[in-house]
Amino acid sequence: MELSVRFSPDLWLFLAPRNRRPEVCLPYDGTSSLGHVIESAGVPLTEIGELTTADRPVDPSYRPSAGEVVEVRPVRRPQVVPRIRFLLDVHLGTLARRLRLVGLDTAYHNDMDDDALIEQAGAEERVLLTQDRGILRRRSLRRGAYVRGARPDDQFLDVLDRFRPPLVPWTRCTACNGSLAPVGKAEVEDALEPGTRRSYDAFARCLSCGRVYWHGAHGDSLAALVGRALHAVSRP
């Protein structure tokens, strides 16, 4: 028995090349849920938006009948989540720093396995961002999102486009995710190189790890990155 499914082209990247066409016939045992069939084809349910059959909406627990044609659309953007808080897997360290740069609460560890990531995401009500389709199909994961793009620039813009979060740049430590607070030069000058002491007067310090920040040599490139992010979330 087979089920006819029409995946939106936006979801074709998850499908095997042979199934990347307007309508595909997928093996169906007649009893499994629609969500199981979709995930068996390679598409995580975290990436699924509206499901319809015969122009009526259904949910992933629906059990289709023979002859039905199912329409599968991607998650609607911007995606609404209860809290804009992220957790990134070990392969997305550069993306984590960029999300922190624009003020987004972003947890990241470079040594966490899948079970630990899922546990932290659930305990702290975070959206797990990853390019690992397997972890997105884990039943114990409450909220996750597949990050599109091979380059950090593309990944950054994809996350901003998907969630359209409010941004508060320059408020988080890019190293540890702690909050930044202005600090007087006199309080930190002992930790500064001579050239930095001579050239800069405005500083901020992380309230968690103590790292000190100022508008240094990379300030202009970081400001340009922030500008692109603000533009991305302000588009209609």
C-alpha cells in the first residue's frame, strides 16, 4: 500500500533525490500516523507546518485512508515560540557567537552529546538549533529547528528569518552568553594592553565571566553584521 504525498519544494532538501518531485508515493502500512510516514521520508516534524488532505487540515497523529493525497507545507515563518531562547549543537559555534552578538539568549557547549542537548533544551525551554536531522526526530525533543545553509552568514540569516526575534545588540557576552554591563575604564585598565588603554575609553564587562569588551579593530565588521541582522528582522 502507498500514500500519495505532495511536499512543498521548501522541504525537498530533506527528501531522497528520487522523491524530489511534486508528488511522491510513500510506503504505507495503513495504520501508522501521518507524522510517522513523513518522518520516514526524511522530514523532521519540527520542519512541518500545515498538513491537509482533501482541503481540510489534519495533524501528525492522523491516519490517512487509501486514495488520499496529503499536502505537506513547511513551518510558517516567522515561527512563534513561547520563549526566544536557543541551544546550539556542537557544530554551530560561530552561529552561537553571532546570535549572542545581537543579544539573543544562546546556550552552546562544544562537548555535549545528543541526550544532554535534549535534556538541557527541555529543562530550560530552549529551541534546539541543529543540522542533525536525527536529533530533530527524537520524540523527547520538545522544540527544535533545522538550520539551513553551509556558511555562518547564511545560517545566521536563516535563524533570524525563521523566528524574527527582537534584537538587543551588544548586550551579551559572545564567549559565555552572560549579560554585559558598562564599566569604567579605571576598573578594568589593569587588564588592558597599553595600546588599548591609550586608544579606547568605553568598555563593558560580562557579569558572568568577567570578560571585557570595547570597540576594537573588528568593531566595524561586527557593526556591519549587526546592521544586517537588524535589517533582516525588520523586513515585512
